[in-house]
Amino acid sequence: MRVRKAVITAAGWGTRFLPATKSQPKEMLPLVDKPMIQYIVEEAVASGIELIVVVTSLWKGTLEDHFDRSRELESFLEEKGNLELREEVGRISQLADICYIRQKEQLGLGHAILAAKLMVGEEPFAVFLPDDIIVGAVPAMKQMLEVHGRYGGSLLAIRRVEREQIGRFGIIDPERVAEGVYRVRNLVEKPDPERAPSNLGVVGRYVLSPSIFPALEKTLPGKGGEIQLTDGLATLLATEEVFGYEFQGTWLDAGTPLSLLKASVSLALGRPDMEEEMRHFLKELLR
Ligand code: UTP
């Protein structure tokens, strides 16, 4: 079954970015000159997704405004003769069909995905976590949808992680199926590296079967009183196949102030209009 819909979970408090996130959404923090969520919406659209459901919460209004049309701004830019920017601002408002649903209490990622249940319905769907940015020649979700089309079930984006990073990720117990594709036998959240079943960590892209909804409804609050997606996936594993796919592309973590800064610098180094000055700046700084 073709995957048409995507859920972007953007309802969290973003506590690691406080005070920056006291009154503005974490997902609107910029990497270079684009808010994180725009990278995600662009990836979804480039992957063929037709409808995006963004799960939001209180204080997240600017997120909706970002993808709305601002005729005033467009006219202002036109009057100033800045047609390139006017074009760009207009393009953002036409990127995708987006609907929004509120998660009224921040009870975890699994709970946020459950909020989208009625909008998704009985079909497989994509999930994006907006603080995982992936850049590369072929959008990561496009690659995943292709693999999902071949194997069905549910699919998790995975990448190899350094030993000392293992304790920060959900780690799969893999059974190799094909180049870069693994059947997931088990999933362990943030394991001790000594006991981890592999070094294949889950990052924020999923293609999920609609059976995840009843699985999440059965899931009791786990760590921190939150309904964890990992626990829902563990339930799902008992009845349906779950695969992991080692996507091609560069993963940029935008989930902490330091990692966001690093992600911004690496993106700036890949931009022809910024690369030279950025290199010069870094060299001077580190002299
Ligand atoms: P994080 O674990 O990064 O949480 O959630 P967070 O609130 O964004 O940030 P910290 O940990 O407090 O700094 C991963 C994704 O899941 C969403 C977040 O918005 C983020 O995009 N999320 C998390 C929800 O939508 N609802 C929740 O209840 C929890």
C-alpha cells in the first residue's frame, strides 16, 4: 500500500534548548537560515508524501504561520525589488498540504503519534522527528519508502553509531536480510554498550503500519511517565515484521544546543555562498 501521509511530532517542550524555547517552538530554531521543520517538510514532499500531519502543542503557533501565506510580506519584498526572497517566501506556503493536531499533554513520542490516529486512518504512514536532519542526494524518506514497498511491515531508519554513543539511541537486534536491510528481532532503548545487541541505532524516520496505534494504546507509560514509541514497537514486533534500513546520507543531530550549532556549521560549509567565509572564520578562530 502506498504511503501518502506523514506525521511530524513537534509538540515537545524542547527543554534542552531553554531558555531559547521558553516561548518559541524548538522546531522553529534555524539551521543556517531555515527552521528545522522546513527541512523536514521539504524532505517529506521530495519523498512523495501528499499530506503532512504536524502534532503541535501550546506556544507552537508560529510553526503553523511559517507554512501559511503572508501576502503582506510578499508585497513588501516585491516593493523592495527583492524578487528572489519573495519567490522563496511564496514557495514555502505552497510546499505541502499540512494539517495540525494538538497533543494536549506532553506524554511522550508514542502519545504524540497516537494524537494523529484519526488523521492517518488505516494505512501505513511516515513519521519524522524534526530534530533529526538528514541531507544527501536522495531524500532519506524516499529511500525508506522504496524499501518499505519491497518488504512491507514497519521500517526504522538506522545508522551505525560509535560505541560511546550507543547509550543515547534505541538499538536494534538485527538479522540481515539484504544490503543495508535488517529484520528487527528486538529493540532496546539506550542500552549499556556492553550489553547492546549491535551498534545499529534508530534515528528519527519511520514508516509505520497502522497496527502501531492499538499497540501504543496498550502501552503503559514507561521511562519518565511517557508513552514511548519504542515500547509500542516492541509490542508490534510480536505480531508483525519490523525492519531496519541503513539509509544513505548525512545525519545531523539538531536536538541539543551544541549539536544544532555543529549541524549549522556543517550545513554552512556545504553552501557555496557561505563556505569560503566560514572556513576562513573557523581557521582564524582556532589559530
Ligand atoms: P525529544 O525527546 O527531543 O523531546 O522528542 P523534546 O521535548 O523535543 O526536547 P527535550 O528532550 O525536552 O529537550 C523528540 C520529538 O518528539 C516530539 C518532540 O517535539 C520532538 O520533535 N515530542 C516529544 C512530542 O511531540 N510530544 C511529546 O510528548 C514528546
